[in-house]
Amino acid sequence: MGQRRNSVYDRRDLFIAVLRYIVLGLCAVVAGFLVVRKRRSVSQGQCINRGMCGGCEVFEDCALPPALSAKHVLTRTRDDER
């Protein structure tokens, strides 16, 4: 009877481990999907930050009109400060 109880416990541990890795895999797939979608949007010329260029992570490389305008304003204000 003691052996049967251990085998049930082992199956339970296996089931929990499988569920844990399934959830981990799903989280990785969702994170990968979000990263790919964000990069695809940037390469297609879509703004990923809804036009708020100040804190955007791709601001330096962005060639969209709002970013170019913001860069122009920033360089103009830096020149005026000198």
C-alpha cells in the first residue's frame, strides 16, 4: 500500500511539472509574439508609441514624421542654448 501512495504522488508531481512547462512555454510564445509584432510595426513605418516620441525606445532610429519633427525641435533648442 505504501508503494501505491508513492506512485500517485509521483504522477501528481509529473502532472504539475508538465503544466508548469506548458505555462512557461505559452508565456515565451506570447512574449515572442509581442516582440515580433512591435518590430514589424516599426519596420512598416507605424508608430509604436502613439506619437509620443520623448520616451520612445526607437526614437534615435525612427524616420517617421513626428519623430523627425521632434528631433528637429530638440536640435534647434540645443543650438539656441549654446
